[in-house]
Amino acid sequence: MAIKSVSIRIDEEMLNKLHAVADYEGRSANSQILILIRDCVAAYEKEHGRIGQ
């Protein structure tokens, strides 16, 4: 599976909060975002069925 990049716009206050949460969890901001996305997709698939079938 290829790794792709995305850019997001985020206000400074929210970015600072993201970094605080990531630091607390011992992760980079990028890793924290990936975990949040993974959890969101898992919750969606649990309710609606697997995506991509």
C-alpha cells in the first residue's frame, strides 16, 4: 500500500491542542491524526459496514 500525503488547514489554537494531546500520548501530531482517522473509519464501518465492498 502506498503512503499518500494530504494537507489540512487548521487554526493555530487547535494545532496547539493537537500537539498537546499527541505529546501526552507519546506520539507525533501526524501519528495522532492517523489514529483519529483510523478510529473514525472503524466506527463508521461498525455502524454501516465495511467501506470498499
